[in-house]
Amino acid sequence: MENIYNFTYEQLYEKLQQLQEKKYRCDQIYDWLYKKRVESFDQMNNLSKDLIAKLKSNFTMDHLKLSKHEIDKDVDKFLFQLSDEAYIESVLMHQHYGYSLCISSQVGCNMSCSFCESGRLKKVRNLSPSEMVLQIIEIEKIKNIKISHIVVMGIGEPFDNYDNLIDFINIINNPKALEIGSRHITVSTCGIIPKIKEFEKLNLQVNLAVSLHAPNDDLRSKLMPINKVYPLKELLKTLKEYTIKTGRRITFEYILLDGINDTEHHAKQLCTILKGINCYVNLIPYNESSNILYKRSKKSNILKFYDIIKKEDINVTIRKEFGSKISAACGQLRAKKEV
Ligand code: SAH
């Protein structure tokens, strides 16, 4: 039996048709799940007893179990336990424009980036659409808030869980469900080229962010092994095409690691490779971890790096920091739990 939160509106409608139910039943059920937020089929009191029985025998409605909740000034970190006892984490940030939630897309991650906690723990499995959707629903309930922005930047590589990611986006974007605007959704990838091309064809108006972290192949392959499969030149060519075909700007994420990728030379090289791409660069102060040797770049080097990019007329910001005190960087809370 599948969790009912796995189903896009169209998929649920199809399933209900198979159960000889009419279309308006799909609207009613979506309304109970996503607007009224009931937690059992029995609470859906405008459905017939017969239909409730059918739902119970065809779907589950399990929620996520909160295992830990850490709170800092404007960030909350949640650790959830899934039905198979795996753990995932979500980070809620209180921004000036509303609440933004960073969600996980996999249990662990196979990309093995050398600076990242999530990769140390290897992928166990993909998250289902329901496990992604429920991160939002549980947190809205716990905090009694409406989340306006979603970033798929937590544990996992979303493009390594592509089909579930697309269903997830469909559900949260649907006005009958969570109604989160496409432009308020950001997917972050390490650069899986075939999936970037597929994503481009969907023309979803969702923001795409790409973890770059190095301006040349040698260094990028050391930091991010995926670069050996999808090297920089090809990645940048794909992304340039993406911006032209979709008319959307791409965000490049660049973590600054002391003495590794943060020199003036790296900054200049970065400007050269980004020339002519409609983009925006997000410089990220590294969140250090006791298990990994990299250090955060010195403040003065971060500013110097920023200035060089700015002077080339490339849009650039230094990411506001959330939650370094509470292990809110990618994978850190889960890593504490598992190690
Ligand atoms: N796999 C996807 C999304 C998850 S990682 C991707 O690679 O984009 C989300 C972002 O957090 C990536 O840019 C990743 O490189 C970055 N990140 C990982 N560990 C970090 C740390 N300790 N400090 C700061 N950023 C980190």
C-alpha cells in the first residue's frame, strides 16, 4: 500500500477512477489532505463510508516522526525518523521575505563531495514524494506557520531521484495542494547533465542552482567526484543552453574553502568560465565539521573573492549564514545521530 501523499493530483484521480470514483472526490480528498490537513481518513467527513473504506484499503496516511528539534535565532533544525527507521533532516530559515525550508531528497548521498557530511554517509535510498512533501506539512504544523519558499538543498542529490522530485514539485506547486509558486522553489544539483537537460524541457519556472565550488576540472574533480563523469566544460555548455532555452537565470553555489579554492587566481578563473552565462553567484562560507579537514576561508579572503567577481559585473552575494551553531549545514545533524 502506498502513502496517499505520494500521488500528484492527476495520479490520484486516475487511481480513483480505477476505484469507480468521480473526479470531484479527488478534489475533496486533496482538500482534506492539503487544506484542512486531517491526519486520518475517518476525519474526511464528506466522503461516504464506502469510499473511506476503499481509501483505507488502498492507501496509507503515515506521517513522519519527529526525532529532534533544535532551535537557534532564526533557524530551526528538524530530524525526522522514517518508517524504516532511517533519518532525514530539514532546516527552516526565517528570512525577511517569509519562511524558507531546506528539505532532504535522499537518505544519504552517493556524490561523495569531499567537503560534505551527507556524502560520508552514502546513499541508503531515495525519498518518496510523500517523504519530501511531509517534511513541509509536519513543520508547518509544529511551528503553526505557512512556508513560502522551498529549497531542495538538504541531504541527497535531487537529480539522482529525478522522478520523485518532479512529482514532489508537482504536488507542492498545485493550487489544490500546497500552492507554493514555482519561482519560490529551488532545486540544487551537483551537475548531472542528462537530468539538467530533461528538467529544461519541462519548462517549470523552478529555480535551478548548481554546486560549482571550483573553476577548473582538476580541482573540481578532487572536491566533487561527479566532475569526472560530467566535466566543467560540458556542464557549463549545458547550463548556458538551459538559460537561453528557459530564459531563467542559474545560481552557482561556491563554497569557500581556506587555501583550496579561494585565491585571487581562482576568482579570476571563475569569472572567465562564467562569462556570457546568465547567472548569479552565491558565495558560501564553509560550515566546518569535526569529521572533515577543510577550514572556512578567512573573512578578508571571502571579501577579496567577492570584489573580484563583482568588478566583472557578475551578480554575486555572500550567503547569509543560518544555524552553524546547531549543525544546520547539510547532513550534520544526521551525521551526529549515525556516527
Ligand atoms: N546535492 C545537491 C544538493 C545538496 S547539497 C548539490 O550538490 O547541490 C546543498 C549545498 O550545500 C551544496 O552546494 C553543497 O555543496 C553545500 N554544502 C555541503 N556541505 C556544506 C558545508 N559543510 N558548508 C556549507 N555548504 C555545504
